[in-house]
Amino acid sequence: MGWTRKSRARKASFIAFGLIALAAVSSAADHADSTSASSTRGDHQVINPATEASRAYRQAISTLATLTALPSTQSEESLYNHVSPGGGFQFSSLLPNMQGQGPIASAMRIAVKLLHQSWLPQSITSYIGKELPMSRRKDDELHGKAVKVIDLLQHAAELGNADALYTLGQISLFPPNGYFPSDPALGFNSFAAHASLTGNASSQAHLGFFYSTGYHGVAPVDQARAQLYLTFAAHGGHKGAQMAVGYRSWAGIGVAEDCMSALDWYEDAAEQAMTTFLSGPPGGRTLPLTATRLSDLVGGIYGPGASVASTGPNAARPVIKTANARAAGETWEDLLEYYLFNADRGETDFAYRLGKIYYTGSIYAAPGGIASGGDGASSVPRDFHRARYYFLRIARQVWARDPSHAQPVPSTPKEDNPAHAGYAALAAGYLGRMYLRGEGVKQDPLMAKLWFERGAEYGEKECHNGLGIILRDGLVDGRKDIKKALIHFGAAASQELAEAQVHLGKYYYEKGDLKLATMYFETAIRQGSPFEAYYYLAEVQGRQARNPQILPNIAGSSCAVAVSFYKLVAERGLWDDDLLREAELAWISGTERGSEAAMLRWWIAAERGFEVAQNNLAFVLDQDKSILRFTRFAPTSPSNDTARLALTQWTRSAAQRNVDALVKVGDYYYHGLGVPDEAEEVRWEKAAGYYQSAADTQLSALAMWNLGWMYENGAGVPQDFHLAKRHYDSALDINGEAYLPVVLSLVKLHVRSLWHTLTGGTNGLSLWGGDDENSRSYYAQPEGREIEGGQGREPQSQTAKEPSEDAEEYEDGPWYMGKARDEFNRRRKGQNLEQLAQEDDPVQWARERRNAESERDNDYGPEDYFDAALRGRPHGEDEDVDEFTETMLLVVLCLVVSALLFVRGRWMERMRRDEQQRQQEQQQAAGGPVQPPPPPPPAGVAFPPPGDPAAADWVILR
């Protein structure tokens, strides 16, 4: 019992000790936790803000990358961009892929495009939106990520992260997609803070734009501050700022006009463009496609026929051909489908043109060769793999296989078929260029040399040029051979290849022979060189402008030429900051956000001197489009603020030799749009001055017609019917399409002049043709006259002999042994190549081929030989028939027949009355009863009724 009592006491002691130990451990843990918490709180208080800002910035950039990498659901890529080269059927083509080729994918793309059409009722689109909860949740998620990016960037910027400040300004001014809001005010504040913190050139350039334009009223228009920020940015190496400062010095915007200052700034910008160009593969980087004016896509500012942009020689420009094709309802997808169909049938010419289109990335290639690029209005997705497939298929008709690098290059027999050999040589030029530059294939100069040598056997100019590049730079074995390179460049230049002319000019430029180099560069420009030739000519002219020994007037003209050429190089060399291309893509989207983004980019580019951007911005803001303006039927009244901005851009575009823009400036002054409040006569006088400036170019029939109307009515100029007739005649001389309005205006002018003369006025027009000499156009070319006392020039003989082939001389230039033989071989073998390589119209060529196939495929039976012969006669015979004369002869014949019938009827009626009167007299003389005259025929009856004696006159003898 005692033992039990002791055992229980011992257990109680152990339990008590355990509880005390547990309490002690708990107290120690609480103390450690409190110590750790206080330590943690202390760590939060002393955390580095830069580390937190860097962490937030990195996370924002990571999230931003996921948002900007989203695939576009409104992709405008060609349907043929993902076709397998084999052309065979694949089951994947039927899978529901938005970017695929199957019918389901086509239906999906059509449905998505329909959902974004403005004419679709909103109830339908909202209903469909409600029925797509997954899509709505996805959009909400992406919007949330965009908010997260902006919040993280603002947080990092508040903590002093400079990169976050600049990125915040960029996405606020240029939202990367529709999930980010546009906030110019936030962008301006971010750029201002970033510029003051770091002096960054890009931020200062953006601030200069805000102060020069007052965009969205964020900052007041202050040209002095704009010039200050742009100058700082230009000194910091910002190419856009250098172009803006150069343009302002050239045009006198905010500063006095100074050609030498503009020359310095544009030279710096052009040097950056040239450096970027030479940093690419052999031959330089691929030039961007040419920019497009919105007005050209509708036939010009005043439409087709009335605009200088679409009349005369300008009607053959690729962008006008593109506009005509769009107006006819033709699409590039249909054209490519037709080319693909015929190329897959084995048509070599279709395969070559298709490969050329895919390589260039445009339906219309620019003149001057492969290196000149293409037209931006007819752009298609570039596809080097498909281009190589078609070029290789053509080349394999002549060269069935390629030797290995270890084997020597065998001499290949020439193809007997000249058409296949010609296309194969042209394809070899493209294949060699692709291997030389690593376009669609691994870069391999040795393989490029192989293809160039194959094409050079047939005298292909691009192959000669490629061999010259390889030999000049020593790309194959490291050994340079300038002499052989010059031989190949000369062979290509003799076939009018602009790039080869540039290479020859660069050789003599580096040797110091500026005269010969200038000759080659000028020839290259005439043959279509769009970049390098302008740069080196600007270098030559710039040296002359800075030479103190040159006369001031010569130095001034050299400075103007150098600035123009440097400006062209700087504007074409856009690879990193192509605002015009971005604006075009945004405008094509057709949304309000897209239009706003496009106008912002055009405005920035316009401040940098891009005439295309100035023209596009003015065309979009144009307040002089509606024929109902200033009437109560006008849909909207013109905004004077918008008109003022449009007039500014029209004026700047006109200053860069855009004649239609010059006429538009005159229209704005005539109608009082965007101009200061002045008397009507003062405005009209200024409008007449702008019309006269446009008319002096001898290009604008509309300017001539406007001047004629103003002289006729005495608006802004003294009333003068003779000058009015001169300008109306000149309008017709410039543009034959103005025939109808000019004829109507001349008729009205003569009527008005006659009334003026009858009411006692003087100096009216003569109705008898006596004004032919006086009304001769003031701008017409003077007739050839002899100088008094001088020897008259004998008229040129009409029977002058044509130069014969025997009299053809070799051109002067650098000579080498064997050049005579090469010239002979080139003329003998290059005739077909020149015909194949000419820059024809792919759209018109496809139309002609389709029409020819339709005529060829028509089957006629034996009974249709006569009709087929008539239908198949030459078109020239149909054109010789004057349809108007035939129609007028038929009309005259009908009138003569009608008159004869009328006269005959009247004559027969008179004879009938005389006969009736004679019968009555005979009956009266005989004393018999007088018969009453027959009743008149009922109305509407042309012939006498039966029983009438006159009916015998209409009896037809059988």
C-alpha cells in the first residue's frame, strides 16, 4: 500500500515536471517567434527599393511578352502560306484550323470577319458574344493581365526604375494590342520623367512630337521647346529626331531655312540607314516595300482621271494598277490561286512568276532588279521555301542534279529549248542569291557560286552580278579577285542591271574617280536603283556643297540635291522603326482603335518629313470631300480645327512636289477651309496663285480648268475670256479624259462671251474662229522660229536612213581582254533572257493568258467554221471599224426614208383630191347626182380601207 502511494507520487512528480518543461519550451518558442517576427519586420523596413522595382519590372515584361505573343485571330495572311510543296492531299487540311486551308477553316475565317462587320445588327453580335462564355472569360483574363502589366510598371516606376518609365510611356502611347488602353497623357508624363532622369534620346524625341503638334491637348504647341527636345534627341543619335530636325531646317518650321544644317542632320540619318543596310548578308539587307498613299488606292486625291497620280505616265505605276485591280473586284488570293493552278500543271512561265512573287513579297516588283524590292500596295506574305521550290523545279529541267562540294563543277550541256533554258537561267539567279544570303536555306557561298555560274553560261545578269559579289569579297575561298569581279559587274551592267551599275560606281568612288563614279550612279538611278546610288551621289554633292571654292549658287544647288538624296535614303532605310508599315497594318484592320493608331504613326512620320505620311494624314482629315458642303443637305459641317491641320499637311505635301496636294491647297483657300478670316477676294487670289503653280508643272488638267473657270468668272483674277479659253484648251491638251467637261465649259464660255458682247462688253470671243491664235495655250511649246540674220535649220529629212546593225559601236568604258567576245555572246544568247526578265504586269499577263486559253479551248463544229473565222479575225480589223459613223449613217438613212414616205403620202393625197374633184365636175356637167366624198379613214389607220380607190396605190405586185 505504501509502495503504491509512493508510485503514484512519483508519477505525479513526472507529470508536473513534464508540464513545467512543456511550458518552458512553449515560452522559448514564443520568444523565438517574436524575435523572428521582429527580425522579419526589420528586414521589410530595410529592403532595397531597387531590388523590388527590378522584380516588378521583370514580372511586367514577362506578362507583357505573353500578351504580345498572342496569335492574331484576324490574320490577313495568304491562304497559300502553309501549303505543302508537294501539293498532295493531307488530312490536316480538313481539320478546323483558323489558319489552315480546309473548308472548315475558310468558314471559320468568314464567320469571324462577319462578326466584325459594322453592318451586322448589334443584337446578333451581342447574342453570339453571350453564347461564347469561354471566349468572354478568356478576354477578361487577358484584360486582367494588361491591367497587371500597367500596375507593375507604375509600381516599378514609382520605385525609380527608368526602364519601367520608358516602357510605360511606350505602351501608353502605342498600345501593343486591344487589351491595353490608349493614354497619351500618361505616355507624355512617363517620357518627361524618363527624359529628365536619364536624358534618353527616344524619350526626348517623343516629347518633341508632343510639343510640335499638341497631340490630344496633352501639351501646348510650342515649336521652340519642340526644337529643343528634338535637337537633344538628334545629338543623342536618334535617327527619327535627326530626320525631324533636318526637315524643320529644310522647310523652315520653327527655325529659319538652312540647307547646310539640314544637310548635316540628314547625312547623319542616312549614315545610320546605310550602316544598317551593310550589316546584312552579302549585297545588303532586303529593302522594305515601298510605302503606299491612301489616295493612290482610289485613283488619286480627285479620283481616277482627274488626279495627276493616275493620269499620263503615272497610270502605269504599280499602285495605280493595284487600285484598278481592286476596283474590278480582283483579289491577290484569286490571282495566286490561278498562278498555283497553272504552275502545278507544269507551266514553266507561271512557276517562274509565282516564285518571283513569293520571293519579293509583292505582286509588282520594283524596277532595277531583285535588290530593288517591290511595291507595298500589292504585298503578299514572303515565303522563301515556296519560292525555292518553284525555282528549283524550273532549274531541274536543265540541271538535273548538283555535284558534291568535293567534286569539280562539271560543264553542263545547254538546253535545246530556249524557253526552258531562259527560265532556268533566271531561276538560277534567284537560287544563287538565296544561297548567298541564306534566305530560306542555309547560307552557302559555294552553292551560290555554282548556281551563278550555271546562269552566267546563258548570260543572265543577276548571275553575273552575284559572281561579281563573291569574287570581290572573297566569299568562297577567302581570295579576292577584283579584276574578274569587274568583268562580271560589267557584263551585268551592260544588260541594264542597276545593282551592277552601283557596284561599278562604288569601285571608282573608292579609287577617287568621282566623275566616272557619278556616271555609274546616275545610270543606276535611271535604271531603278532605289537606295545605294542615291547615298553615294549625295556624298558627292555634299562634298561639293561644303567646298569653299565653289560658287554660292552652285553650292546651293548641290546642297539641295544632297539633302533630297540623303532624305530619300533615310526614309527608305527603315528596318527597326517602320512607322509607315505599322500605320498601314493598323489602318487595314478597319477598327476605330486601328484608325487612331494609324493616324498617330502617320503624324509622327509626317513631322519627320515623310511625304507619304503627310499625304495620308491630310487625306484622312480632308474636309473638302463632300459635294454637298456648305448646304443644309451636308451630312456634317467641316471642322475648322481639323481643316487647319489638314491644310498644314496638304501644304507640306505640296512642298515635296505633290501636284494634286498643291491643287488641294488652292481648294482650301477658295472654300475658306482652315485659313484665317480674310476677305473672299483675298482668299480667291491666293487660291489662283496655288492653281497657277500647279498649272506651271504642265501635269494637272484640273488646275488648268480651275484657272479657266476663275478667268471666266473674274474670281481672284481679272475677267478675261481669252485667258479662260487658253486654260480650258490647255486642260484638254494635258489630259484627253477631260474632253467632256472642257467642251461643256467652252460652249458655256462662248455663250457667255456672246451675251457679254451683245450687252456692250468688249474683248469677247469671236464666233468665227478668229481666236485660234489668241486662244492658243499660254503654256504650249513655242513653234520653231529662225533667228533674224541667222542660218535657218534645214528640216530633218523624212527619208533618213535607219542605223544599221553594222554601224553599231561598242560603248565607251572600262575595257578588258575578251570583252568583244562577251558582248557578242551576250547579244546572241541574252535576247530571250531580256524578253523573259522584263518587268511586265503580272495581273495583265494573267488576264491575257486566261483570255488566250478561253479562245483556244472553244470548240466549233463543222457548221460553225464560218462563224469561227469571223470571231477569230484579228482585233485590229474590229478596231478599224468606226462604230459612230455606222450609227450616224443608219440614223440619216432612217430619216431620209421617213421623209420620202411623208412626201409620197402627201403627193398621193393631193392626186386623190384632184381626181375626186374632176369626177364631181364631170357628173355636174352630165346632170347626174353628185356622190358624197368617202368618209375619212379612222384615226390611227395608216392605209386606206378596202373599197377606197386610193387603196390601189398601195397594192403590191406579185
